[in-house]
Amino acid sequence: MPADPRHPAIFLMGPTASGKTALACALSERFPVELVSVDSALVYRGMDIGTAKPDPATLATYPHALIDLRDPAEPYSAADFRADAVEAMKDITARGKVPLLVGGTGLYFRALHQGLSNLPEADPAIRERLTAEAEAIGWPAMHARLREADPVAAARIGPNDAQRIQRALEVIELTGRPLSEQQRGGSGERFPWRVLKLALLPPDRGPLHARIAERFDAMLAQGFLDEMRRLRARGDLHPDLPSMRAVGYRQAWEHLDGLTDAAEFRDRGIFATRQLAKRQITWLRGELDARTFDPERPGLEARAADAVALFLGGAR
């Protein structure tokens, strides 16, 4: 079989708080790679603490493309990400380097690698009706409806993720077919890079849950609520924006509205982050062509480096 002539690229995937950024930075010390963020929250400027965005010192040493692209009032879609990521990857490849895409947003990885399926455009009338129904019965009940119609999509969409629940139900009404079935079709185009997929997949979630709690407490100590107050004080943001629905920010908004006390806010923020990690792990288990690594097992960097070296033909 002839060698694959496509340029190489690496996907480093994993749930939140699994150590992806640290590993990506370590690999960039060993290999001719440049980093590209694959995170739906890190694209927003001014959302630094609550997203666990790499600090300025880290970004100065290990630059990441596709961070701080949008104002929090602006939308950013999977299609936007795919266009931006392809351009970033082309630039990196043109410089003789290898793109290393690191993050936990499975939808973005899938849109990039498989292409975007030809889904129908939004229907304002259907969206208005679905919103009205959700106001009457709640988004968790709408999520239960989605679970009956499309259990695959429901498994990767949170019960309070209004935007994605609405879109999935809308697509089902417009096409009569599950969203997950249509997304599997992709665009049919061959991805221009040959890809090594590395997935940090903890077999035991206990240590991951502990790190999630520790990191959330560290965010609070660093001033996460002050960051949220500054965002709210702008006056042009509201809880239904995609940026403000990010894990942690939704719970912080409710807390600053007086709906929860400090202890309940902390508990809800940690629980929401754990639920995000659970969905990310579920998605990663479906990536059957990924090399999986236990992030808790000693020697992670060396094991990942061996996989990268073999993929790149030993280039260091």
C-alpha cells in the first residue's frame, strides 16, 4: 500500500481537567508542532478564569491558535471553528510544522475531521414554538423528548443545553430523521491531513472529579466571580448567549442573581463540570481509532511521545 501523501496532524482530546494542555505543551518541547485550541469557551475574550484558559505566561511560551477570537456577545459555531481551524492548520503546515489540536469540544473535532453535514437552515417558527414549550415545561423535559427521538444525540447534549436541544428537535421536525444520523454523514470530503488521535481517557473518574473540584476552588480564589461581575456590568450580555451558557458561567450568573448561595453555587458549578466531563468521556469512547491513555498512570508524557514519534517517523 502506498504511503499516505497527506501532511500529518495530531488531535489531543480528553475531558476537562484531564491534563491536555500540560501534555500538549510538553509534546511541543519534543516535536515540531504548533498548538491549536479546540474549545468552544476559549474562543471568547475576557472569559479567562472560568474557562481555565492558559495563563499569559503559558501562551507566551506555547502559543495556541484560536483563542480569544470573539467577543462574548458574538456567536461562534462549529462551522466557524472548522473554517478557522483549517486556515490555522494550513499556515502551520506551510511553515513546515505539524498542527497539534488540543481540547475537549467533541463537536468541533468531529466537524473538522468529518466535515459538516447538510443540515437544514433554522426555521424561526419552529424555534419560537419550541422555546415556548420549553418555557412551559422546562428544558430537561424537552431533553427527555429528544432522548426518545434521538438517544444518541441526547447522550451528548446536556439536559439544560437549550441551544443544542432546540436545534436537535428542530432538525428532527424538518427532516423526519435523527440529528445524530445526519451528522454521521459528514460532507463526504477527505480530510486534507492524516491524523493521529490521542485521547486521555481515565478508567476511574474519582481522581478526575477531585481535580475538577480543586480547579473550581482555584478559579474562585483567582477571582472568577469578579470576572463574572465585569462581564455582567457590560450590559449587553444575557444568560441565553452561548458564551454565558458555558459551564461555570451559567451557575455564576444564577448566583449573582441571588438564586443560589455561595455553597450551592460551588456545588452546582462542580457538578456541571463533572457532567461535562462525563459527556466528553462518552464521546471519546466512540472514537475507536484513537490511541487512548490513562492520564493517572505514570509516564504519560513518555507514552504519548512514543506514539507521536512513531507517527511522525521519529522526527524530533
